[in-house]
Amino acid sequence: MGIKNIEKGSFNYGLLKTWVDFWHNKVFYSKVELINTENIPEKGHLIFTPNHQNALMDALAVLCNIDRRLVFMARSDIFKKPVVASILYFLKILPIYRIRDGYDSLKKNKEIFQKTIDVLSNDESSLVMLPEGNHSGIRRLRPLKKGFARIAFQTEEANNYNLDIKIVPVGIYYEDYQAFRSKITLNFGKPISVSNYYEQYKEAPAIAFNLIKNELSDKMKPLIINIETEEYYSTFNTIRELYLDRFIERLKNGYSKIKTLLVQQTIVNQLEACLIKYPEKISELNERVNKYMNKISELNLENIFRLRKESFAKIAFQSIILIILFPAFLYGLLNNLLPYQITKWAEAKIKDPQFKSSFAFVVSLVSFPLFNILQTLIIIFFVDQWYWLLAYFISVPLSGVFAWYYKGWLRNMKQKWTINKLYRKRKSHYIQIQSDYEAILQLTDSIIEMDDDNLESLNTN
């Protein structure tokens, strides 16, 4: 399937998408959460506009969780080689030609524009555009480009303004941009009807572009964690996680199952409000957080905000359990070592941090099942019974997942021993760190208001 039929379905594409959906939603991520899906129109001509923070993973998050035939748009420079272009067209990706690509290349947009008309005119297909233009691993919505607006209005114009195209804002939240088996959330906003701006477009297209672009920006910001401040970005980004458990503890009855994204949004929004009203509080919080996190870093404790001491006996017992489970870990490690190393090698070759998870996803998508099949074929020469062969084939991926979790348990156990040792040998230092942590919580308590008005938004989702 090439560019001519890009809006249509195909068996090969459907087969590939089924595998990609499974790997994305069930293997690569431990949980994919969808919020406000009722905002997605069941029918109509739609353009989905997600935020862009994690390279290819943003497009995959939308592709694997929206039940429509989606066609994406990407910068034209990746289409230069014919072989690559053919693959991208098969994957339902269209190029966008810009002035920076050369004036002559802009003429090619005529064909692309015609294809966007075909896509948006088809009841079963929709367009996906990332309006920020490029990706950035910052939890903030950046200024939007006008490409989505131009395509929407020009498509309406070519159809005598009869399509009633709707722009659907999408917010993507990653628990961790790169970590395997982490969680992501897709948050859908209320659609924007392009028809609301027909008259402005007919009179002055540039004004219409800016108006709809501003509305989209306003509707996308509430869907994500949007840390506006640059000066205190690091502190706010830390507090949204550090204060999470404390916030949930303070919630009234009925709020116990609030989604993590919504809680973190509330924390960030109130920190931003405090920065305007009481900047001295934020300055003090910033100083305390930086000092505290430096102490945690000196102890070589990763992804830990609070020192939680456990008894020597409990840690020893847990360590014994890990020792007992070590053979299972070793089995999973050895049987998945080659695809794992290949994935890590490919990931290490990427300099842009936001592209690392994209490469890890693509390489793991191919390498893990491929090596599983090859290894099983080798086992055929040593096993006669088919059920043992099947058992091995199934055990390889399952043991691989177990090995991954075991690695995390091992890291946590190391951290527990470090904290226990700190308490036993430098108790005063441990107590001081705990005191510093509590001081951060108390200061944040004075910033984060828990009245009904501020919590109402949590209860409505």
C-alpha cells in the first residue's frame, strides 16, 4: 500500500498493527489509562492533536488506543530515500513540506493536501498531527504550529465547508519517559469545531489560524502536567511526585481512587498559583528541595524521595527470598539476554534522550519474538515431546518479564540495605534527612489548599 491508498485498510497493515498494539499496551507499558474517552466523537471527520514529549512513542500511544484508521503527518526530510518513503507510506505516515525544506518542495504539498482531503473525507479514517511540531522532554505545552489549522481549513474549503471537521485535543502523560513497564495516560479533551471559525477564515485566514490555535492550546494544557515556570521547573517537577502520597492522605472520603495524573495536575497548578501570590514561599521550597535531593543523591539512592527504614530481620528475610528466586531470574536472563543486549545497545547509540524509548520499543518489538522463535527451533533438536517445546516457548517471554521485575526488586533491596546501614551507623544523619523531608511536606501543606472548590475537578473525572 502506497500513498494513493493511504487512507484505506489492508490485511498486512492490520496484522502488523495488532502486534504493535499488543506489544505497546501489554508488554512495553504495564498500564495504559484512558481518561475522558467520551469526548471522542463516534462519527465525523476528526484531527487528533496530541502533545509531543516522547518522539515516536507519542504517535504510538494514539495509534494503539484510538479505534479509528489513523494517518499521521511527519516532517518531510525523513522521506528522502525512496525505500524509507515506501515504508512510511505503508505505516500511514504523510510528509509535511516546509519552507526550510526548499521553496520547490512546497509544490509537493499539493499532492499531500489532496491526500489529507481523502483521509478526512473518509468516515473511517482520521488525521493525527502533533501541533507542537517537534518533541521535547519537558512537562509543558510549547507554542503550537499552525499546520493543523491550515490543513483543517483548506480541507473544509475544498469541500464547500460541509465536513464539519473537529479537532480532538489529546494529552499524553508518561510516568517515566524511558522506563520499560512504566505507565502512561491518554487524556482526551472536548473537540473543537472548525466550523466556529469559518467566517474568520473567509475574511482573514491568518487570524482564523491564530484563533483556533489559541483555543487548542487552552484546551490541551488542562490535559497534561503543564509546568509553566522555567525558574522553578525542577522543583515543581520533583514536588508533583514527592508530595503525591501526602496529597492522597489529605484527600477526603470518596477521593481515594483519583487518578495519579489528576492529582499531580492539582499539585502543579497550586504551586503555580502560589508562585504568583507568595513567591517567597516557592523560593524557600526550592531551596529546601534542592538541598534535600542533593543529600539523597549523595547516598546513591535513585527514584527515592523518602527514607523508609525497615528492620534488619525483615530486609534479611526479603533478601533470602530473592536468593531463592535467583535461579528463576537466571533462567529468564539467559533466555532473553541476546535481545535484551541488542535493545540496550541500540538505545545507547541514541543521543537524544526522548528517542531512546522509541528505539527500544522498535528493536524489542522485533528482537524478542525473533530470538524466542529461533531458540525454540534450536530446542527442537534436544526435546522430543511437543508439550515440553511449547512449555519452553511460553516460558521464555514470561521468565523475561520476571527477570525484569527481579532486577527492580534487587535494586530496591540494595537501597533498603543502604538506608538500614545509614540508620545504624549514622543515626543522627538519618534523623536529619527525615526532618528535612518532613519540613518540605509541611511547607507544601501550607501551599496546597484542600477546599472543596479546588478538589471538585478531581471528582468530576
